[in-house]
Amino acid sequence: MNKLVIFSFIALLCSACEQATDMNAKNIKGYPFSLFEVQKYCTVKRQGDQYLAVSCELAKLKPVSNSCEGVMSAGLKDPKFFCTGGVWMLSDKCYVEMLNTTKGNVKCRK
């Protein structure tokens, strides 16, 4: 019985380790933050007809707030997310998911 409990505990720990890497828990090269943190702490807010401003809660995510923005050219269906400067690679890995007409979340994939 004890062997079964120990085996189950080890299997549970291993599955937790695998899932931690699913959202790229490693920092983005050259920056003190990960894609997971961008997704968790950054949001977009509509400013005007088409422009979406990115804001992030953590100070270390300031490069994302300063270098990334969104544009709504096709309404709420397909907002575009793009970044310049050193965080340009987020343009390929992240996108905007609008929650309503004024705000949305930044979502990132592996």
C-alpha cells in the first residue's frame, strides 16, 4: 500500500513539472519575465476607434507596455497584436482576446 502511495505522489509531481513548462515558464531571452507573466499580468484597453493600449501590472513588464499595442481593424473578432524593439517576438506568440468592447486580455501560446 505504501509503495502505491509513493508511486502516486511521484507521478503527481512529474505531471506538475511537465505542465509548468507548457506556458514557457522560462524567461524570454534578455528579459526578466516569461510568456506566462505577460499573459497573467498584461491587459489591453481600447483607446479610440481602433487603438488598443497594453498595460501590465508588474514593473518588470514595462518593455511590453512600452513596445506592444493592438489594432482593431475588423471589430472585436480579430484584433491584431504587435510589438517592436526587443520584444518583437511577442507578436508571433501572443494575441488579444477581447472581453467586451473596451478591454481584453493578452494570451500567449508556446
